[in-house]
Amino acid sequence: MRTRDTGGGLWPAELFPPRLERTGRRLVSALAAGVGADGAVREPCGSRVLESALTAALLERTGVSPGHPPSGAARDAGAAVRGFLRSRTAAGAVEGVEGVLAGAVLDRRALAPADLGVDEVTGTAPDFTVVRKRALVHAFAAAVDERFLPCWDEAAFSPAGLHSWAAVQVTASKVILAKATGNTARISDEDVRLLLDTQGRPHLWEGNVLIHLSVLHALSGLPGTGRTVREGLRRALAHQRPDGGLPFVTDTDTWCTATAGVALAASGAPQEVLDRIAAHLVERQLPGGGWSYTDLSCQADVDDTSVAVQFLHSLDPVRFQEPVARGIGSMLSVAAPDGGFPTYVAGAPSEACMTAAVVDALTVRPHAHTGRIRAGLSYLAARQRPDGSFPPDWSSSRLHTVFRVLLAATRNGGERSAEVHRMVRRSMRLVLARQNGDGGWGRQEGDASDVISTAYGLIAVCGQDDPGPAIAASAFLVEAEHDGRVRGARSDSIGPRPFVFTVPVLADIFTVLALGHLARRTTPASDISGRQLAGVR
């Protein structure tokens, strides 16, 4: 996601906080220093209550309970994960479904469907996922409380249009719920084969801890799976964090690397650092041309692919012509007839945020993809809500899709239809109206300001004429920086929707990216690197 042209004029740098330039240098320096010798930005995903509760329940189910500890190591792992759950619940840091599941594990509290708040979960996820989300939450409840009586809805288990992760997760949910409701005759040999195929590997399948744990719960109790489950649990515990909890995924290293590359390129980082990042991304490109979120995954998605394409093109469109072309081909292969793009595979429903990501990436070669760009923008205009926002995406911040749409729709001063003009006006009106008094933005209306939402907001307001909102937002971000990192960040990353997970470095990355966009509006173009900026999730 590159920055727009600065046709609106430059803002005098003296209007902005005196510490802004120094803050930006520290953030860029620290982020660049975090790029490894192999060109990757590696920071583990933090612990989460959901996976920790599932792990604690599985440890007990397999005999690792206070009365039946098979080994000191397993006993210590069980105590640590329960300690993590107690600390999070005691601190009031968890609510909703995750809090209910933690309570069931810690207090052996019996669960009822009414306890789960399923409507809250489905209400914050895309409409096309509602039936699956209800089954997923019921499967989690049945996994942590064998007394739970879930609903059985055959419609939740259709594999049609599902990517590889979703197919395995849906099958695991089906098997768990079939056992809990007495529908074991509905478990097929193919279901069990699909689950078993994710096991017996040197690393967790696709780097996804949650799916791995769901599979183990599904296999637990089926004939002949005891050894597989115990070995799978051992591999899961290899990712137990120092605080005792388990993460959603092992890491998001490829996503962090691509987004950091875009942010650093936007901010004048050393060429040697950018070249290392580029070499790593080229190496991580999948055979089909796309990219995934981690080195361990083979499931391409348009989100990672769009950012990698834009970074490589911005760095050197000639040198990286082939990987860029292959990345664009991967994205186009999943295009939908409605003009939009899904996240993963052809045939899945289109999503606004992913469509914005692809459209923005296609503008690196606008003349070759004029039709697709127009169709994508029309899709986005049709999906916009009256208040300027869009349907839920992979972020808990509503500004996530908004800022990406604004970048895609205002790229290169291209010709725009009346509906796209209207979409841009609505989106910008939403951003300007929701800025808090401290200069920042919150994830949703009424929420306190947070660093990541404020970075999204700052990128958005760099596309309009009044410097006031950008001045206030930059002051908020300056205050959040300390020794090259931002403090008090609130994660917005979601997986599976709507459960939030944390990768701390992303707050630094998006802050650097936002300040790079701001520099484009406050510094003469001749003083900026010739690279175009990209705007990412």
C-alpha cells in the first residue's frame, strides 16, 4: 500500500510536535535493528486465554491432572497454564467466551449454551461465517466441559468453499460435537483421516496452535488415537510461553516481515536492511505465487500477498518483476464474479478489506488491471455502510478497512466514478468525526484511543487538506513512544474471527508506517526516498 500523490499540498513541518522527527528516527532505527540476518522480522505471538483453556482441559483429559500426573514436566506445564489462566481472569483481562471457558477450566463450572454469548461472537464476524462460528464456540465449550450439551447443526459442517485451515477446523468441531451429542455415526473415515493428516509432523501443522489443539480434542477418545494425542500435546507444549499460556499461532513472521518492509521503505531505512527483507520474502514466496503469514504455512492469502507485492515493486520493479507478477497472478486466481476478492480461495465469499488490499496492490501495474481495479472499487462502494464503515474484517478496529479503502480509492489520482467519490467522502467523514479529544482513535465508537487504531487514522487523514487531525494524531503517537517502541498498544489482530491475538511488534510497524505517510505530506518530495509508500493492514 503506497502513499497517494501529494497533490493536496504539503503541510509545514513546524506545525507538528517538535519531538516528531526524533521519535520517528528512534522507531525506524529500532525496527530496522529487529530485522534478522536472514531478513525476517521475528516476534512470537503472545499467549491467549482460548488456547490456554483448551490446553489445560486436554492435559486433564489425557491424565495430566492433580491426581494423575505422569511426569514432572507435564505436571509443571499444567500448573503453568492454569496459573496463566488465573492471572488473566484475576486481572479482569479476559471477558466473553474466553472468560467463560477459563472459568469452566479453573472452577470446573458447568457450562450451558446461554453462558457462551454466541450472539455476541457471531455479531462481530462476517455474516457468511455465522453458522460455523456458532458450532465453533459450542465445540470449544464441549472440549473444556464434557457435561456441556451443544447443538448439532449439520449445515455448519459443509466443506464447500473452505480453505485448508477452515476445512480442518470445521471437521474438528464436527467430531467434537458428534461425540458430545451422541452423533458418532456422523463421523466418517474421511473426517478422521483429514484430522490425522495434520499430525506426525516435525512442527505444528500450518503453525496454527488453535487448530492443532482442536484436532487433538476431536481425536481424543477415538479408538487408537491415544499415542497420537499425547505426542500432539507434547508438540503443542513446546510453544508454551514464559507466562504459562499458549498462543493462537506459533508466529506471524512473514506478515511482520512484509509489513515492516513497507513501513521501513516508507521511512528511509538503510538500503541494506530493505534488500535483506526483500531477499527473505522472495525466498518465502509459495510455488503458486502467493505468500502466507508464517514460514510454516502453505496456505496463501491475498493479504500477505498484496503487501509483499507492493513492497517488492516499490523497492525495485525491474529486479522483482517476476515475483511481483507471480504474486499478482496468485491474487487474481481467487477473484470473484462480484468484483471482490476473498481472503484465501476461489469460491469463498468476497470481503471488503481483502478487496481493498488487492485493488491497492494491482495499482502497481494499473494499465494492465484497469478492469479489475474498477470492479473492485465498485464492489467496495456497494458494501460500504451508511456511516462510512465496512463489514467486519481481520481487525477489531473499524478503521482498518476504512484506511485501506481510502488508499486504494485515491491511488495515483486515477479517474473515479461518482459512487467511488461518495465512498471516499463517507469514509473520510467517519474518520474525522471519530477522532478522540486526545488526538487518537479507538477500535470502535466510544473506545479509548489506542496506538494501532491511531496509526490507521493518521494514514487516513493524510489524504485530506486540513493538517489539524494529523497534528493531533502525531502528538498522540509521539507520547506513546519510549526507547524505540510504543507503549500501551492494544492489539487489533483477529483469528479466528472475532478472537483477538497479540504480536507486539505490529504496533511499532504500523506507527512507523503512519509516520512515513505523514512525512510524505510534510517533507518536499525531493527529500524523500524515491520509493512509493504502501499502506497495509
